[in-house]
Amino acid sequence: MTNYRKLLGIREDSPDHYQLLGIKRFESDPDVISIAADRQMVYLRTLRNSDAEQLLNEVSAARVCLLNPARKAEYDRSLLGVPGDCRLDPVSLDPPPAPTSTPPPPPAPTQSGARQREREREREREVEREGQGQRKRQEELSVTLENAGGWITIIFFFVAFIAGMSSWALGFVIGAIGVVIGLSVFYVGVNTRP
């Protein structure tokens, strides 16, 4: 069973197409539907697990259903209680029976819709750049901690050597503390690598 709440924040066990896409029920703007489906699909592709793949198929089925005017009308009727055949499972991706007359072609994307999609793509690129910058900063921190761990160990050994000239026990204790602290800092540095 797919965990809709964990992956998409949906509280219901069997959400409708609109809930899957995160849009208001009976949304009629194809650009809004398309952008919402793209957003959900981009997010689900980053998860890379079996539940996400199943949800990806469901989001794809929702997109196909809601962008086809005839199937959307039928699906909306089914939500209102009138039976329809546009279901959540991917089997519903089969083409509907051939109509007696050809439906009008889908409207061409509006200029504002194209701009909206471009803004969405730009936001995705910005998030990706931020992630790369964060990985670089994390790598630099890791190297700094590794180096600091080595220097701490060397400094404590030097202090232990000086202290050991007067009392070997004091030198031993200071040296042991230096090793523990130095290796701890080094270990933290190694484990912070991305």
C-alpha cells in the first residue's frame, strides 16, 4: 500500500487526481494541471524507491486523465457521484473508445503558461545549484576538520613531550588526551563528507 501521507503529505488512503497533483478540485486550467503534475513528478523522481515509482505512475495517470477534456469531464462526473471510468491505476491509460467525431485539438500553451513553466524550471535549477553549493561547503568543512584533528594531535604531543621532561605521568596523560581529541575531530571530519 502506498504511503501517500509520507511521500506527498496527503492524509487520505485513496486520493483523487486533484489531491495527487496538489491542486484544487475541478481545476480547469491545463497549464496549472500540467505544471502541478511536472512538479510532483520531479519530486517523486528524486526519491527513487518503489513507493515513489508507484506514485509516479499514479501522477502520470492523473495528468493524462485531467489534460484530456473528455476524460476530465467524465472523471469530474465520477467525483460528483455519476459513474465514470477514469481510475487512479495505470490501466486507465488505455485510450478511450474512438468518438464519433474528433475532439478539438488541445489549446496551444499561452504565453503566460510558457513563462510559468520557465519560472518553474529556473526554480528547479536554483534549488539544484543551492544543493551543489551546500555539498561544496560540507566538503570544505570536512577537510578543515580532518586537518584540525591532525594539528590538535601534534600540538598535544609537543605539550606532552615538554611536560614529560618534568613528570612522565603528566606527559602521558596530556598525550593521551591529545590523541583522543585529535582523533575525535578527525573522525568528525571524515564523517561529514557528502
